[in-house]
Amino acid sequence: MAFFSVVIPLFNKAAYIENTIRSVLNQTFTDYEIIIVNDGSTDESEAVVRRINDGRIQIFNQKNQGASVARNLGIEKAKYNYIAFLDADDLWMSNHLETLKHLIQTYPNAGIFASRYQLVFKNGKNYIPKFKDTDAGFEGIISDFFKTSLPYPIATSSSIAIPKYLFEETGYFKPSISSGQDVDMWIRIASKYPVVLSNKVTASYLHYIENSLSKTSILDKKLKDFNDYKEQEESNPSLKKYLDVYRIEYALQYKIVGENKKSKELLQNILKDNISFKTKIIYLLPRHLLIFLLKLKRYLRKNGLNFSIYD
């Protein structure tokens, strides 16, 4: 019996999907199936997939409904016990599934099994995120998932595996969220189950590729409802700080598009100690300067200069 069901949501990634699939087919651990959910692509994405001849690949078509619905269909179609997620423009190193299998066998009661990952920039440079209070050689259960996931997340949609049965307990990805639905899922799982991190870097996130959602105004995005976590925040200071970073990020985005009322509403729910002095200063800048800094940040990141204002 195969071990992993690899779920890949696909929307207009014809230029990248073949390399993504090849990175799965090149795994040293070969007991898996690949489930590709074509989310109403209008380019040649489906045709590219169908040209790859491997019996482990299955493709399902649906009208465009977003990544949450696509991932949920992939989970429902999965035959095996562990779901390994991969975005259609990211890559795995050949030892990725082998690394996740080792974690599963060593820490069988965890809810999220995560490898480390690298960010790859347009100029060819890469950056391996450093996690708070966790050195590069650490492997094991993370003592505080939310604290360790700032500013860089431990769990990403291309570097983890999750037991399939957990989705019956915690719920599936929420179609009501178009931006941050993966973060919402990690919160629900990490609040109840241990998270395990490998010391091996086995996934590559192509940081210079902007998807359509990253270019979308916050006014056109469906965001997570912070009220869903209200009770948990009250008893978990690390989760509160973790969510406050998202609140200030959204507050900045609302200010940039001129929605000062929504921006201030978010700001009022943030603990002052949870936001750095640097971030507070940036928030006070006039809108035109924030727009300039946003464009500058995107340019610098595409060219290999990586940073976070939330450090």
C-alpha cells in the first residue's frame, strides 16, 4: 500500500507544473500517488500534466473555486493515510518524502510533519529561513509552534504532511477564505496536536513567482475571521502575538488602499507589546510612502534581498 497522497492544486501554472511534478517523480521514497486538482485553468496546465506518463498521476477537473476547494477535493480523493501538499510552482528535493516518512515513524502522534525549506529568488540566490529559538540542527517536536513561526512559518503549503484522519476532526480548508486559508488550517491543527520539524531542507519555494492572489487588492480578498480564534487567543499568548502580526499586516494593506476605518479596527485589537517599534513607525507613515515601500520590498525580494518588518 502506498504511503503518501501528494495533493497539488493547479491553476494556470503551465510554465511550472511539469518541473513540480518531475520533482515528485524523482523522490527516493516512491510509495505515493499524485492527485492534481485542476481548478479551472485557462492555459495549457492540464495538457502539460497529461503529457507526463506515470500511472501514479491522477488529474481531477473542477470549475475555478480557489485553492481551498481544490485541496479539499484532493483530500477526499486520497487513498492513503498521509497527505503531502505541494503548490504547482514549488519544488521538492529528492529526499523530501523520505524525510517526512522518517518524521512520521519517529513521532507518530504529531499532527503536522514539516521539513525545512528554502526561498529561491529571481537572481538565483536562496535563503533558508531561521526559526525562533530553534537552531539549524534541531529535529523534533516544536515546543511552541506559534512563537517559533514568527516571522517565518514552520508550516507551508509545500513542505508538510498531515494525517488524513485529522481533517475529519479539525475540518477541511475553508472555502470562505481566499487568502490565508492554509494559515487557518495550521492554527486549527497546531492548537490540538504536536508539530514536528526536520533538520533537513527538502523543499524550494520560488519566491519570485507572484500568483494572481498576491497582486489582488485586500478589498477583493476573503480573509480569515479573527473572531474564530478569540477564545484560544485569550489563553495562549503566543497565538495572540502570532495573530497580531497578521492583524498589523492586514491593517497596513487596508491603509495602503485607503480603508482607514478597517485598518484602525484591526489596530485596536492588537496588544502594543506584540508589535515591534519598527513596525509601529512604518504604520504611521503616510499612504504614498507605504505604497512606495511596498513596491520597493517586492523589487528587493525578487532580487534576493530578503527581510521582514516583523522581526
